Amino acid sequence: MNLTEILRQLSEAEGVSGCEGTCAKIARDMLKKYCADSHIDQNGSVIGTLDGTGENAPHILLDAHLDQVGFVVTAVTEEGFVRVGNVGGIDMRLTPAQNVLLHGKRTIPGVIASVPPHLSGSGEKVQDVTDLLMDTGYSKAELEEIIAPGDRVSFDTPMQLLQGDRIAARSMDDRCGIAAILCALEQLKDAQLSCKVSVLFSSQEEVGECGAETAAYSIAPDLAVAVDVSFARGHGDDPVKCAKLGGGPMIGISPTLSREISNGLISAAKRHDIPWQPEVMNGTTGTNADRFSVSRGGVRSCTLSIPLRYMHTPSEVISLADIENTGKLLAAWIAEGYYAE
């Protein structure tokens, strides 16, 4: 499989939380290669299933979320600027002068207005999202024919290939998780599974894990792994809080997660010489695993995180090797029954 092209298609697909339709259709079509029943549910999530042959086979859920952070249009000013609110936790330090796409009746380009340093005071602070203005070049009357309050806005950042196996793009959180699950399915496609596997590419994670909560209720798995991203070390970052980019997937360990699943993933990584890193959390995880663990009567859950630099910014950086190794680890954990440890 061409992992770089898969990432390009996924990262450049529109899908700000609550409006994931374009990305969902692309992800569904990619998933159909492995799960013929792949479909988009009523909450906008993509779901597909692989049936195992084992008697009383456990039901495993693999999840990654579709949505990306962005903005929502709130108003158009008399001067023709667009006001917005945030959708998800955007790093507001980086917003001035960023290129954006406004998704209305048609998609139009814009730029987030900024004050030149020559005109700004020395005490200028980071803007609140309600202070942002987006400049499209259109007048108020023209804009009102194209966009309306509630329309979404995304960063306009085409994917860039960096040195080695590094990639920079918007929405790697969590489109790289989708790619990792597809990598795992590619390795499992000819395997005789002794478990049932459902795949969920969930909607609305960035605004409260809504898609994961509703989908988990309908899927009713026994075990779940949320494949998401977590912090990779940059210059000067705390090595205790951040993982090494290119150092392999981060296996979650937390009071709210299943230690049995964590241990099984660690055993599979060691047995197959797959690089991995621990991610120790002292409470909830901030991922869909939090919703899975309390779904119905409870689902044994864990996280598997891909190291990522510059989270929730227009240019998030990942390593292809980390995505590939996440896929290898999931495939080994499922194919060889480490989930039963």
C-alpha cells in the first residue's frame, strides 16, 4: 500500500468536527477493501467489520477519529471580514496570517488578518478566537451569498514531505491513526482470525468524543483500542512528558485503561521487535478510550498513540515509520491472540 498517498488523501480531505462527510466517504472507500460492509452511520462515523472463525470469539474494536480542529463561522462584519469561533483546541499563538479555506455553498480561500509589527504595541497578547477576522477579499453582500453562520473553516496546508520519513500536514491528528489501522488490516487480510474485529473511524472526537460514544454503544465490543496521537519531543521539550519521534507507538498505561491490554501490546511488541514507548497517564486519557471504557456495561480499553509534533496547529509532523510500526503492532496483537493475555 502507498502510505504516503493515503496520508495525502486523508489529510487534505475536509472534515472539521461535525462536518466530516468528505473525509468519511474517502475513509469508507479505503476501508471497503478490507470490510465489505463498511458504511457511514447516522452520526457521521465510518464502521466496518471482519468476522472471525473462533467459537465465542471476542469482539475487538479498533478506532481512530476522522475529525480535525478548525473554526465555525459566527458572523460577517460590515467591512466584509468573517468572525469565527473555534472547533476543538486550536493553538491560537499561530493563527495570524494563516491561509484558510471557508466551506460554504462553495469553498473559498481566505487569510486570518494580522497586525503588522510596525503597528502593534510591545504589550500585544495572543488573540482570543472571538477577536480573529478572516479576510477573503469579498464584500459583505458577496460573502452572504456564499457562507453562513455555522459553516466550517479549515487551515489550508497542503502536505509536505520533509527529510527522511517525516511528513508535515494539517489534520495528522488523527488521520495518521486511520492510516495505521489500514496498515494493520493490510497485514491481516489473509489471516484466519480467531476474533471478530470492528473498525471505527469516528466523528466529533475533538468536541467531546461524541461519535465514539454512540458507535461503541451500537457495536458493543468486548475490547477496544483507540489509535490516536500524542506528544513527540521537539527542541527543549520534557522527555518525561513527550515521546521520541520515530521511536515507535506509545502504549497507554493508565488507571482508566485495561492493564491486560497494555501488557498484551507490550508482549507483542517485544516478541516481534517492534519499537514502542510507554505513555503513562494518571487519569483519563483525553481520547475515545475514555468513552469506550464506560460504554454499556464497560469495555476493556487501551490507547495506542502515534508521536506527533506541533499538535493542533496548521502543520503537524509525524514519522511514517511510527505509523507503519503502529500497524504492525496491532496486526501482531490481533493475529497471535495477545488480546487474551
